[in-house]
Amino acid sequence: MGKYPGVKILILVLSIALSACSGNAGRSKGTVQKNSQTPQLQPTGTPFPTAAFTPAPTLTPTPTPIVILDPKPIEVRFSADDGSELLGYYYPGSENPSPVIVLVHWAEGDLTDWEQIATWLQNRGQLDRLPDYNHTWKSSDWFPENGRAEPLAVFIFTLRNCEGGCRAYQPAEWLLDIEAAMLQATRLQGIDTDKIMTGGASIGADGALYGCTWLNQTGTGSCIGSFSLSPSSSLTLPYDELANDLIGSDPPLPVYCLHGLRDDASVETCSGFPGLVSVDYGYIENHGMELIQSGQDPDPLILFMDFVEAALAAGGE
């Protein structure tokens, strides 16, 4: 190593350091080469997100459920045009909508005269078939079987001042009551307003025919026939002219007229009338509701059902 070995080592280290500095300095004076190519992006395997359109859901309207009302009679309170309050009972049919028959009582009673017959016409298993020893038309134990399977609703009501029997003769006011009842029938739930019928006894027979023709003139519903027990033009309106409105329509609508031959006013009304279904019960004095009794030939309730069938056929059942 010589006399001064440490000095030689120091000189060698310095020489190497200077050599390194000299190399770096040379590179710093050169030109920096720039990459002129655009860098290529390599796919990552994940697609770019795209805007997705989700259509609004189509709403299907929920159908309105068809309500079939309970067969028990429903109390209905309504008013005539002059404000008089009236009471009625609605016997719903077995389908919705159902045809309906509006029944008008006679001067000797009120809506209760029709209760058993209304239940029999409705034919929904509510008839108790109980005897009534005072009134044959309320004694349902003898009523014939109602073989009609199709639905039928019934609406009965009491004319003003007639609870338990009419206390005064009020034809003009009763016509208002009948108009109100016919309009009320068109508003009952579950009614086919194109298939409305009427029936009545005595003053109610005249009133029922009037109500039928009047409703057809209003355009609020269609009355397709009327059933009469002992009519006599007792409400100051000519029965024959009202009947012709129905019989002479296109198609002809049925009008039935039942009477006893000792009931002079009804004989005059029902006899010799072209197109009228006239049925006499021989030389009996029975009038109005009294015609509805067992043993009659033909059975008045069977005729009632025949009338319903004929009216519905004419009305396009």
C-alpha cells in the first residue's frame, strides 16, 4: 500500500465521485425527447354506463264491483214535486241491474197491501207463506209457485194521506206522488232503467198506467207495460188514451186489464178495447185487490207473471 495508504484511498473515492458528476452533467445538456403519440387506452372490460329509459307502468283500472243487494226490503223516503214526503219500500232483484215493477195501492189501503205480492214477485226466498184471514191478497199461503228464474225488483209506496186507507180524494196530488215514485224508481241502486213496469188496483190501476206513460215522456227511463186491477179513469185522466200510448207504440207494449162483470166502471173501461189484454171474472162484485184470491180462473197472479214476461219481451229482454 505505500507510506500513505489512506491518502490513496481518499484520492480514489474522489475520482469516482467526480466521474459520476461529470456523467450527469452531460445528460442534462441533451434534448428531452417527447412522446408524440397519443396514449392508447386499454379496455378494462367494464362498459361505459348508458342512460336507461324506464316506461311508466300502465295502470289497469280496477273494475267496479257489481253489488247485489240483500233481498230484504229497503225503506226509501222521497218527496213529491210540491214537497210532500212519501214512504216506499224497495225489494232488490237478484241481479244488478234488474227490471223493476212499481206497484200503486188502492184507496182502501196503503203500501202494505202489496207487501206479500211484492215478495212473491221478487222471488228471492223471502216469502213466508203465512195465512191472512182478513185479506186474500195478503194471505200468501195460497200463492202459486213463481217459476220465473230471471231477476225482478219491486218498488211499493204509499200515496199522501193514505196510511191505513186514503182519507180524502186527492187525484191531482196523487198524480204528483206517482210521478215522484216513478222518478225514484229510476234512481234505485241496481235498477235497469230501460225495463220499468207498473201495476195497480182501482185508483192505483189508473195511477200506474199514468206513471208508465208519464215516465216515457220524460226521457229518464223506459216503462214497458202496465198491469191493471179494476181501472176506471178515477184519477180524472182517460184510461183509454193512456193505454193507447203504450199499445200503439213500436213495438206495442202490453196493458192488462182485470175486472169483474158487476163492476160497471171497470167493465166500461176494459171491454171492447183493441189491443188490451182484458180478463173478466164473471158476475162477481170483487174490485181491485179483491180480485186476487185463490180459486180464480184464470189465477190473477199467474196473469201477473204472464204480464211481466210479455212486458220484458216487448222491452227487449
